[in-house]
Amino acid sequence: LAELRLERVGAGAGSGDLTAQMPGQVRELLAAEGDAVDRGQPILLLEAMKMEIRVTAPVAGTVKRLLVKAGDVVERGQRLAEIG
């Protein structure tokens, strides 16, 4: 599996907005809201250009919100989750 790290965006020091680096379809959520995650832990699987990509957390924290669900099609730059 390919691994894709997500950008953190936002102004606050505790900001953990995650955005997609390429367009694709969400295949599976690997974490739920409220879950504690470690840096590098897979959050969801994306399918893009016939590849399955593991999207991982760039920082340790708690999944505050998941903004997508399995089956959603996402665009580059779209917010996927918030980790705080």
C-alpha cells in the first residue's frame, strides 16, 4: 500500500485539520471520532488512480471530527478530519 501523509492546516498551535493531497474515493475509515491516534497511524484508506492509499495522522492526538465517510469522493485540498 502507498502511504500518504496529510497536510496540517490552520492557524492555531493545536490545529489538526487534515486535507487530501490528491483526489480519490474514501474506501474505509480506520479511526473513529474520539479515538486516540499516534503520529503515522492510518486514519482512512483512499483509492486514487487505481491505487489504495493509507492516509496517516501527521501528529498524535484525538480524532475530533471525521468529515468524510466510506464511499465519498474527495478533491485535492478537501478537509478529511480534525485531530487535536
